[in-house]
Amino acid sequence: MNKKLVSILLGTAMVATMLAGCGSKTKETEAPATEAATEAATEAAAEDAETEAPAEDAAEDTAAGEYTKADGEIVYWSMWDAGSNQANAIDEIIAEYEEKSGNTVTVEYKGRDINTMIAASLDAGEKIDLYEDDFQRLSQQFGDYALDLSDMAAAAGYDSKSNKALTSAVTGWAGKLACLPYQPYGSGIFYNKAIFEEVQVEEPTTWDEFLDVCQKIKDAGYTPLTLDDAYINLNLGYHLARYVGQDGVKEIVNNGDFAENEAVLKMAQDMQTLVDNGYLSEYAPAAYPSGENEVGYEETAMVVNATWVPAEIKGNTDCEFEWGMFSYPAVEGGVDGTEAMMVGAQGISVNKDSANAQAAFELAMEIVTGEGDAALSLASDAIPADPNNSEWPEMIKNCKPAFDAATKSYEWDCGLDDNQDMTTVITEWGTKLFTGEVDAQGFVDGLEAAGK
């Protein structure tokens, strides 16, 4: 997807804030450094390149249009599904790379379950030169398997082609440049602009304004909001983070302070309001993706999700309406407001044991920067990763104002998944809350008991 995260992620304020979210096999065609430190790393790499560092020499040759000759084929595991827009665009990038470099690439599209395969496959010594997944997971969970790409990146001038907030997050989590972030995303509440225009409502910025919009949409005969079972924790986490901030959310889930922190009950009461007032779809939480598809069929107006959802819903429903997006609303007395947004990216790592590490890095650069990134962004209706690619796809162009206005970032699910032992428990009790099986107090009591 085209490289950008132009304001929320590119801004200096955000860079400082964001530290720390089995396909087929095809061949030949066929997810905190300071400025001074970055400059120092670039200068050091340049000095090394002038002496006798082969990796840097190869990277400089690449910048001049030359490529490292691989020892045999380059094996690339992708997180996308074969035949998807991302896979089709990557196939074209690989074909051009093969023609220019003379190397052969075998890409295996593993799909979103790739995260269940990476560690075991690398531990078994399977030949994998580069692989993809969520950039935070690559940095934290799989960081030990990844080659530090810092020197190669410095020699290739990657700093001027990357989003510094994202790369700073990677180095903050992993202690090294464990992956090259790409396909960045922003998040918030996505809606059918035609319904908002028909009902004559504006984008809300506070929770009270949001409830007023929901009521007017309901009065007009539409369901205001939908929810899929895959995003229960996203909805809960976003709302709780508005009350206590992401760090506060992490403290709650790690300390088991569900009953002790009154913000948990406030959050649950707000969610119960959606249920009691009929603002939430009667099918929620629906089996993914049937909930979000309600928006595509123009039955429901809004869904909490990320910038990939318009293209996803269009692919499922063939909808043609114009999309709008606004930042998740602020709550009264909350720590964070609409300036804070859950953002993230996918990433590409190079196996530290790869015999073709330099060639694999050069292929990754073809995907995450320049023309490759621009083409991938437009093909998949996603945000570009290279800040030099300023064009946003038509489908998500209305997401840009909220994205650009954000100055503070959240991780995936806004910190609610920080304690993995509680993640599925929270989903379980969230399901009960959204279906009306328990009320807000019952939700809190359930989590408190489980957390102790």
C-alpha cells in the first residue's frame, strides 16, 4: 500500500509518542532512534561501505540499479492470500525484480495464519529468506529470528523512504530494525456517507454526540452500528483507552484491576447503552465478516475498524457508496481524545540465517518503497508506507483528515491484549455484554473473578 501515515505517524510528536498491531505456492510470478542517532547510523554505514563491508557495498550497488546475485532461489513467505489484491500486486513487483536482478523468487502465500507457522518452521531449519506478519509481532514475538537490517537500510537510504514513527516503534520493541514496515493502517469509525447526508448529521467528536447520531440514524430506519466477533476487544479496548489511556489499559489487564478501576465499569455501561438503546445490530457480535457486511448492504451505517475495511467490505458486497471515517469519540473526563488513534502496519523480516540476506533485503525494498509501494497501495486501497508516495487511494481518501490530525498512537486493541492470558477471557465476557447476556456489572464481575 502506498507509504504514508503522513501526519499522525510522520509528525515529530507522534514519532516521540509511538514506541511501545496455507496459500498456494507460485514461482517467478506469483504483513527509537533519535534523528541524531539515525544520522550517525547513516554516516557510520557510509564509512563502513567505503572500507570493506560487503553487505553495505551490495546495498550501494542496488541504489545504483544493480542487484546482489542470490545463491539459488529466494524463498518468500507472504501473509496475504493467493489471488488477493495485495498478492497480485506483489506478484508484479516480484516479476519486475526477477527481470532486473536475474534472481528467481518463490513466493508462498500463507494467509493470515502465517503467525502460527513462522517460529516452528524457522526452528526446523526450513529455507525461508524473508517472511511477513504484523510488524509488532515480528518485532516482539519473532524478533529473535530476524536479521538486524539497520546497516543495510542505512546504506540503501531507507530512512528517507520510510515512516520514522513506524521504524522507531520496531527498534523500540526489538532493539534493532527487525522488519521493514509496510501497508500501514489507521483506525476509527467508518461510515456510509450517503446515510449521514440523508439523516443530516455531522461527524461526532464526543461520546454524547455519537449517541445523538446513533439515535437519528435509528429513527431514519437504519441500524446505527455493527460489530464482528473478530473485533470485540478492539471496541472494548478503544473505549477503555479513551478513559484511562493505553498505559492505563495495560495496567488494568496486567494487574487484574477490573473491579478496582471504575473506568472499566464506565466503559461497560457505555457499551450496554448501545445494546439497550438498539444502536447495535441485533446480530452483534456477528461471525466475521457478516457484521461488517451489513454496512456494505446499506443496512447499517457504521463500524469500528481500520483503513482496510472499505476495500474488504467492497470485495464482499460489491458496494459502491462513498466512505467516511472519524476518530473514535472522546468520553467525558477521559485521558485521551480524538488525537489518539490505533495505528500500525504489516512488516517484512529477513531470516537471520538466510544465505541470501542481502538479496532478500533488496526484494523487500522493492515492495515497501518507491513505485512498488505506490502500486501496492493503489491496488489494495491502502495507505502507502513510503512518505514520498503522497497519493491516497480514492476509496479511503476521506480517512486522511482524521489520520493526519492524530498525534498519539495506540497499539492493536489499544493495550487490551497486553496480557495474553486474559485476551480470550475478555472476548468471552465482551460477547456476553454485547449480546445482553450480562449487564455492565456482570461483565466487570466476570473479568474480576477470572483475573484473580
